[in-house]
Amino acid sequence: MDPYAEFIQPFIEFGFMRRALVACLALSLGCGPVGILLVLRRMSLVGDALSHAVLPGAAIGFMIAGLSLVVMSLGGFIAGLAVAVLSGLVARVTPQREDASFAAFYLISLALGVLIVSTQGSNVDLMHVLFGTILAVDDASLLLVVSIATLTLIVLAVIGRGLIVECFDPGFLRAVGGPGAALHFAFLVLVVMNLVAGFHALGTLMAVGLMMLPAAAARFWAGQVATLAAASSVIAFVSGYAGLLLSYHANLPSGPAIILVAGGVYIVSVVAGPRGSLWARFLPRRHLEA
């Protein structure tokens, strides 16, 4: 028997495993660069807040049309964008910082979404919305995820340079008359779009995991923005592939398995990555002391 069969057999034998793997690939390509920009802009927790902000819109869509892909996606997108706009508005017209306003609105959104799903649906529906079912991704959901990833890469190719400049030197961008506010809003739209894509596969609570954990891990392996984005996407896809195999062979929930693998990669990166890890920091010191 081929010793590598167990690593590829599930994807050859079962169509739902192949769709889940393609969904992981598409999510990795879209979420990887977006997650890196969130990390560079020190907005990691904003991604988490927006992932919860998607919930009430998706829940209202569920209440109106059941498990309708289009209605739940549109509702989630509108809700996430509304929280992003309201949080930014509060931060600009009051002394409150943007992270605090994001935290306030995300808590309201999370509670409202759980309340709507709990009162209008069943526990099964609530679990589906919160944790997703990547193994149940159908062709329509897969098309949505692939379309969002494609649009994300196109938009980043157009405005990526401006986003990077805003990350490292927003003062320079303002000085030369750059559209800083427009770039910031466009970036938040990309974040919400990718969280909506991840929501269908991993649920609102897990969607941000494939965006932020690989991006955080990539910081210990690469230094340039382009290589950081590539490393984040590779880590996200490897985590998706390994998580799907783990869930298949160990009979575990697929979404949490994928995120736990990504978390394991992050811990390994913190300990042994070549850039700024514990190993990279303390091993040279030990050599000097010896």
C-alpha cells in the first residue's frame, strides 16, 4: 500500500473533501495578504471584531430566507460594513479610540446575532452560523469564496502600494495628498468581504482564525511585505489541508481542527522561526556566553 495514500486518498475519493480543500485554497489566497496588512496596521483585534459583526446580518438573512447563501452573505456584508463605519465615525467625532469603539459595537453585534438565531432557529442552526461547516460547502458557496478571493487579489494589486505606504508612513501619504481615508475604507471593505467568505466555511467565530493566525506566524519567517503575504497564504493553506486530514482521520470537527493546526504553526513559529523567535533571540546569546 502506498504510504502516502492517507494524505491524498480522502481528496480523491470524496467530492466534499475536494470542495473543502479548494475553499481552503481560495480563503488562503484572499485572507493571507489581508491578514498581513491587518498585522502591519496593528488592527489584528479589529479583524476579530468585524468577524463577530457579520453575525447579526447573517442571522437576519437566515431569519428572512433560511440558509440562503445570497441573503446571508449580503446581510453579513452590510452588518460588518455598518460596524466598521460606525466605529470609525465614533472614533472621529468623540475622544474614544477606534479599538474601543470596535469592541463596543462587536459585542453588541455578537449578542444581537446570537439572540436572533437562538430565537428564530434551532441549536443546529446556531452551531452552523457560529462554527460553520466547511465539509458541507456546495458549489454555490465555493463560487462565492473563489470570487471574493479573486476580487481581493485584484483590488490589492491596484491599491496595495497605497495601503503599504499608509501602514508605514501615514503622515507622508497625507503630506502628498494621498487618499488615506478612502484607502482605509476600501481596506475595511476587503476585510469584511473575506470574513463573509470565511463565515460560510468556518463560521463567524472561526473565520478570523485563518486570517490572523497565519499572518501572525508569517512574521517569524519573512521580512518583506510580499514574502509575508506569500508566507501567510502558504501557512493558511497548509493549515487547511492538514486540518481537513486531521478531521477526516480522527473524526473531529473540521473548522476547529483547521484553526488548531494554524495555532500549532503559530506556536512553532514563535519558538523556532528564523526571525525574532525565541530560538533566534536566545541561541546567539548562548553562543556568546559560551
